[in-house]
Amino acid sequence: MTLELWIFCGVILGLILMSALFSGSETALTAVSRARMHRLANRGDGRASIVENLIEKRDRLIGVMLIGNNLINILASSLMTSMLLDIFGQAGVAYATAIMTVLLVIFAEVLPKSWAISSPERNSLSLVRFAQLAVWIFGPLSDLVNWIVRNILAIFGINLAAGISMFSAQEELRGAVDLLHKEGSVVKGDRDQIGGLLDLRELEVYDVMIHRTDMDSVNADDPIETIITEILASHHTRIPVWRGTNDNFVGVVHAKDLVRAIRDANRDFSKINIMKVATKPWFVPDTTTLQDQLNAFLRRKAHIAIVVDEYGDVQGLITLEDILEEIVGDIADEHDIDVQGVRPQPDGSILVDGSVPIRDLNRALDWNLPDTEATTIAGFVIHQTQSIPKEKQAYTFHGKRFTIIKREKNRITRLRIRPIEGEDKPKAR
Ligand SMILES: Nc1ncnc2c1ncn2[C@@H]1O[C@H](COP(=O)(O)OP(=O)(O)OP(=O)(O)O)[C@@H](O)[C@H]1O
Ligand SMILES: [Mg+2]
């Protein structure tokens, strides 16, 4: 063999090695766990933070790896072909194709990819400098390629922007939890709790608050005996106080503070000034996320807040327990009334009060009725039918048969829901 041939072979080997680096990086970086990289980066690992940056723009990264890989593979094959053409004449094309296919598949594809996937974390950390350099060189080209592809698809009416949008980390986590549940390593209760935790960022105070019409409150200007009787009659510990109009809240009375005041008053109730017993109300916007509201409760060491809309009008109240219930499910205490309103029947159907929140129903029965358009099950039926159905009317949607049992004026107060055979399998939340 001449020196020239040796050089050719050396270059081709070098190119195959480079191609292997591209394939390996692509696999390692697409398989790596974002969460783990994030944790490492937070602990100060510089390479992990580069990995995090790279996989943030996943489309670009994959484009770069494909371009690099193809460029090198084609270059190596062309070199091999030209070398074998010199030696064997026209037959060299066939030899080159056969040899390069075998070499590339084994050494530039399967081997590096299998190696990369064996430990994506460790391998992406060791390949990250290479990947970073590749992105630096081919990044703009990859953007151009993506742009061309998107426009060609657009001509055929296919819109990539919507479909290809990457899963957010949150959806990924939710998917993982559902998957583990399916595999049996996470029980339903745990899945609900993890799902509930994730929901805290998406749900707003308005979604779980107690509506103003269901609030127990007292009028500051009523005689103190009336106030005491009302507070005793309430199942709740903290009672908002209003003055003038019943949406003008001026305080919140804690039953225990009231007991103390009664003792101090020494039987002379007229000495009690309810406004002195009450604490200042805390108003929060109805659009606060549950996550933020939970943090605010903990920071303020508060248990109850009055919910107002953007105009400052009172919408309802929310307590710490309402948020915790999103995670752990119903919390009942001694004085809570059983507001279930969901009664499974022996025939498999379920009687439901119209006021039951869709979320509670979904949680209790592991259903998956959409809760974006309406809050209560009555609201859901009205939204679906675009009318206020009469008693005995029945509808089928979302795999369930809804029969109206009772309607009072314009409200559906009770309905029967029957899962339709074959469609009532619990769905992932
Ligand atoms: N004054 C009130 N009027 C109507 N609903 C209330 C009132 N106070 C609390 N709730 C609701 O009662 C449920 C239980 O909340 P929470 O446990 O915080 O109150 P509580 O049982 O009265 O107080 P605690 O458990 O501290 O004695 C929650 O859904 C909450 O929104
Ligand atoms: Mg309670």
C-alpha cells in the first residue's frame, strides 16, 4: 500500500470516529434527564449547566447533530469511493458502498448510540464540550434547516409550531407519574397527591374558594348576642364580619378569641366590641395561583383570606385547608359537615348534587370530566347542552349518561350519572 492509501484510510477512520461522536452525543443528550442535570447545575456543575442550555433548544441540537453526522458520513463515503475507484475501477463504487455501510452502521451508529444510552448522564457530561462546539459551528445552519422544513410543511398546511412544542418539565413529570402508576409502582393515592401538587401551579384561588353565597359571616352592627348565636351555629372557626352591606368585610372573628372575650366580659355581653375581637381581614386576588397562595398563607401564618376580583369585589373565601385538600384529598374535621353530594347506587349509577364541583367528582371516582368551562357538575351539564335541561331529560357526553333528576327554578340540583359500558374505565388524570 502506498503512503497515500494509508493517509486515506487514516482520514476515513478519523471521520468515522467523529461521526460516532455526533451519534453518541445526540443519543446521550436526548435521553438525559433534565431534572438530574438541573440538580447538578444547581450544585455548581458547569458541564451540567451547559447540557441544560443545550437541551433547552432540543430542535436545534438535534438539527446540529444530524447535519454533522451526515456531513461526515458523506465525506467519508466519498473518500472511500474515490479511493476504491482508483484501485478497482467502476466496481469500486459497489465495494465502497458495502464497506462504508457496514463500517458506518456498526461504528458510527449502533455502537456509539448503545454506549451513549447505557449511561446518558455520565456520557452527556463527557460529550458536552464536543456538542457545544458542534452547536457553535452548525447552529445557524440547523436554524436554517428548521426554517426551511417549517415553511415547506406550511405550504401543505401543516403547522409545526403547535404540534412540536416541547413538553414542559411539568407535563413530563405528570406523564412519568401516570406511567409509573400504570406499571403499578405508584398507587392511586400517591398519584393523586403528586398530581395535586403539580396542579397548584395551574389552579387559581378562584377555582377552589368557597363562594360568597356559601360564606358564614356576621354583621358587626347586630346585637352581640345575635353574633354569638350565629357564630356558635356556624360549623366554622373563623367568621368574617361585615358592616353596612354584606360584601363590605371589616374583620374576621376567631371563635376562640370570642370565647376569651366572653370570659373577660364577665357575663356582661354588652362590654364586648366585636370589632375589637376581630382581626383585620386579608384580601387576596382571585387570580393568585394556589402555589403562591399556599406560600403566602405559610409566610403570613394565616389560615383564611377573603378573595376579591380585580375590581375589589368580594368573590368568596379561601382557607389553608382548601389548598391542602387539593393535594391530600378531603380533610374532614369534627365540625365539618358531610357535603359529599355523591351517592353511588347499587345499579352502578351515581346520584350527584348539582353543586358538587367537577374536580371533586373526578377525584372521587377517578373520572376525567373537563373542568375548564364550568366549576360544578350542574354548570357542566348546562354548558354541554347549552340550555337548562328539564327534569327526566338525559344526555350522553364524555362517555357518561347524564339524567336530570331534579331542577329548581333555573338550577339543576340533582342528577344521575351512569358510566357507559366500556367507557368508564378510570382514565389518567
Ligand atoms: N366562615 C366560613 N364560611 C364558609 N366556609 C368556611 C368558613 N371558614 C372556613 N370555611 C370552609 O370550611 C372548610 C374547612 O376549612 P378550615 O378547616 O380552615 O375551617 P374550620 O374547620 O372552620 O377551621 P379549623 O379547622 O381551623 O377549626 C374549607 O373549605 C373552608 O373554605
Ligand atoms: Mg377545619
